[in-house]
Amino acid sequence: MPPSVVAPLPDELLEEVFLRLPPDEPECLVRASLASKLWLDTLSGPRFGGLYRKFHGAPPMLGFIYCPPIYSSGGYRRDEYDRVPYYEPATKFRARIPDDDWGCWFYEPWDCRHGRVLLVDATALAAEGLAAKFLVWNPLTGSRRELDGPQARDIVESQSLRAAVICAAPRCDHRACEDGPFRVVLVTLDKSDVDCVACAYISLPQMGEGSKPCSGLSLADEWTELSADLDLVGVSARIDFKPQVLIEDALYFVVKNGDSDVPIAILKCDLASNCLSLIDVPPLETGAEGDSETILMATEDGSLGFARLDMLNLHMWSRQMGFDGVLSWTQHRVVNLKELLPIENPKLRLTLVGSVEGSDTIFVTTDLGIYGISLKSRSVKKLWKREIFHYLMPYMSFYTPREMVNPANATH
């Protein structure tokens, strides 16, 4: 008798099986797609991609972008043949780069959000008269978009300058928007003899719109209203280089005393109303200073969070609406990290280097390495060997075989 022919499973059953493959192990989908053309067609189709993202909810962390601590006169020191700018995989996924040359940049990573990475040419920022160049890179497809920032001579008086990249698609759930429209937000602190003025510029490069400045904000006036007891006369303010956080339609940046690295305020950039405002920081104990001990968070419930390390104790605040209808800081948790982390020398200070927006996950540097901690489940995962980073930004995205099949489209 001739061997019986087994009928293939219906597409719906195949999808149900493939949907349950873990998103933080993208190699499973890749191997399945290589088994047959039928499976490849199923996995690389737009229908499966949408179902997969909906089934798993929040995208997984495929890797992270980091900022190293070693500087040179023209930017960061690194191997000139290393063409992937400061990306380290946390899974089997490897970032893709355009087929052409990236150029002779000293890349400095400034932001990573919604499947995109924002890089700045540190050489141009350091050279007077050159236009600062920004690059928005999609590690999933390898596509990129180069943008001209402000002239260096226009920002040379700025006390500090930071930028962010965010999705600009209306009503987007940010599960698969890495190739859609995006916004770049540039925030500066411009210092004069009597004041420090915050300015913000918002651009929609894929929509053909240039920068739209927000109204300037006098920090001297705002500080007086925040705290009459806070003497900030002559303070050299700067925007913290650690990543800002996005909550709904607002970006939040930490403003620090440039001399002592103590957080003194939080700058809010409201993208809906196109205006800036200043928020107080939680009350810090005397001597609670140090750039690496505090960080902003975007919590699971959609509120603004603030974390500070005191030796091995992590103090966490959230900004909540009180019964009087006024937003204020509430300390809601103190976590002893000694109970969670492997620590060889408890006398060495731990440092906070990042967090995951919309979750309770933070990243901490210890004497044994860099760890991601889920404070809710109390689970710990080692991300990197023993090394000091200024900050770490998670690269969150879904990976399906359609990204493997479609060639990278390098856009300039």
C-alpha cells in the first residue's frame, strides 16, 4: 500500500501553536519559518504579526543600548570598525545595520523608544559652527533616517542639551510602530547671567515638518514657586544625561545641580499643549546626592515615579493625586536589594542605570555585573559583565520572520 498522506494542519491551528512561542526567544520563530514554505508564509504574513503582538501584549526586551563611561576629545572611544553603535543583545536577536557605510561618526546614544534608537554625532556637537547631526535607527530592519539638528554655534551657550525620539502615530499601542512617523524632541537649558531658560523644539521629520519651539520657561521664576526654602542663586543647572521617561503625551527630564549632581527639579515637556513646566522632586535626605543614585520611572499605573538608592536600600516614590485634588509625591516602597542581588562587597555603592517604561523593572550595577530586577516578581537577570555604564536603555520590540525576509531599507 502506498504511504498515507497526512493533511497539513489548518492555518488557524498553526497560528495557535506559533502564537505560544516565547517572544523573548525570537530564534524559535526563525527556526519554524525555515521548516517549510507554508510555515514561512504563515509566520511572515501581516495577520500573524498582528495576532502575535496582541497575544503577548508588551514587547519583550531584545537587547539594550548603553552609554560607556570613557570619553575622548571627539566623543566616545571605541573600535572604529565596530559598526553597531553600543547595542548589546539580551536574546539571540542581533541588530541590523544598513548595507552602506555609517560614516566616521562618534556615535552617542541619547534615547531608545518605540523600536527606534536616537543617536547624535558627538564630533559635530564638540565642533563650533557644525550642525549637530542626529540619526534615528531601527535595529529591527536596519533602516535609518539622518536629521540635521541645530547649529553648534546656536547651542554653544546652552548649559545642557538632551533629545528624545517617540512615535507620532495617533492612538498607537506601540507594538509595531517602528517604521511609522516619529517625533524628535530637543530640550536645552540656556544660561544667562541672571537666569536659566528651558527651551524645547519638536519636529516631525517624516511628516515634512520642521522644528516647532515651545515657549521658553524661566527656571528662576519656577524654582521660587516650587520651594521658598531652596536657594538656587548661582546654581549651574543641567539636564541629567540619564534617559527621560514618557508618560502619555509628556516627557519628563531630571534637572540637576551641575556642581553637586543633586536632583533639584523635574522638567515636564507637554507635547499636547506644546509647553514646559517644572515639578518638584521628592524630599531627599541630607547627604542624598550623587548622579548615579536617582532615576525617573514611568510606573505600571501610568504615574510618574522616582527611585533613589541609599546604600543597599531602594526608596521608591510615585506622584499621585490626593484627596485635595493636588498631585504630590508618596513614598510607597523600600526594597532591600541585598535580598535580591548577588553582592560580593556590600561597601561598594550600587548604581541605578535605567528602567523599563510602564513596568517595575530597573537596572542596577553591582560589583559583579549589571542586573535587571523586576520588583513586582522579585526576579533577577544578569545582563552584562562587571562594567560601569552611565546609563542603559532597553530595546523593546517584537521580532517575527517578516523582518528576516524583508531586506533592510537604508533611508537617508
